[in-house]
Amino acid sequence: MATEDKLMPKKKTISGTDFEFYVYKTVRKNFPLREGWEILENVELKVGRSLIRPDFVVRKRNVYAVIDAKDKAILEPKDIDQILFYAEKTKAKEAIIYVANDTEVPHTVKDYADSQGVRIRTSLWRIS
């Protein structure tokens, strides 16, 4: 299990995209502060020898979730691999990818995500 000292932010950044700010509202709704959830946004985390930078790491005591916001044309297998790496390094119990409404998610990528326990959520971002 990831320990508190391993997941302390190394450097806070202010490089979030508009889509990440949009997704934050949904993340906060699903992981409410009143229930004890803390959201680490867009920070570098030192985990062992690795330096990772997920869009969001959500934690409550020793329970973690990693969340990525992907505003791109097509979701790819490497996006699933990336969040799986984050989940492995943080010992996260949940791995979630939020995509823009117009992001194509091929069936092969969806099937791969499902087989690995990664949830893909389509947002309302950029609905025509």
C-alpha cells in the first residue's frame, strides 16, 4: 500500500488545462471533501525511483484513486497503460479516465480498459 510519505507532492504546478479544470468538478462531486477525500491536482509525485504526474490523485487515509483527463481525438491503448502505471505505483484501488464528449474510444481500447479494471467516463465537454 502506498504510504503517506511516498505520495507527498514534490512540486505543485499550475499547468492544468481547461478540460482538467472542468473534470475537477466531477472528481470533487464523486470524492467529496465532507467524506474526507483529498484531491492532489497535477502534482509530481515521487514513488520509489519514479516521478509521475497524474492529473488527479484522490486519497482518503490509505485509499487511493488515480484519475486522468484526456481531451484528445482518439483514446489509445497507451493511455490505459499510463493510468495503469500510475495505479500500480500509487497502489490505487481505482483508475478512471475522463474523456471529452467528442473523443473516440475504439472498442478495442474500451475492452482493454474493462479487462484491466480501468473506468472510462465520457464527459459533457464540447457537446455541440
